[in-house]
Amino acid sequence: MQITNKQVLEAWHKLTRSQRAVVKAIVKRHYAACRRNGVAIESHDRVWIEAIEMERLDRGKQQDEDESEPEKGWPFTRYWQYVTPIDRGIN
């Protein structure tokens, strides 16, 4: 699980320690899902880029949620990536 691309490494160094932990967890979850489903990882750098972007998007969502209270009656839905229906117990 090494970063080899210079741009990805620069983006990694801009993250805080807690943000890095989130990104690592996303990458580990992706790798585990690929192994479980027998899928080869084509680009490790792309996985890191996507994980960093997911963390940024989640951080942005949290800031938006803090600033405004959601309307009553509209539940918050989160769609988890890399969780198959079998893993969730849906057949």
C-alpha cells in the first residue's frame, strides 16, 4: 500500500493525521473488497486519489450539515461504497 505518484504524495502530505487515518481506512476497505471479489487492482495511485477525494467530500458534507439543519421528515441517507449486497445480508 505505497504511494508512488508525486501528485498523490503531495496531496497526502497536505492531510492532517486524522484525515490520513480516514483515507487509509478507505484504501484498506477497497483492497479487501477487491481481494474478496477476485478483482485485480489496476492502478494503486488511482485508489489513493479516489480515497483522498472521498475524504474531502465527506468533510465538505459534514461542514454543510453543521451549518444548516436538515428539513424535518427527510432522513439522511449515506451510500457506502464497496459494500456488496451479500455483505449487507441482502439476497
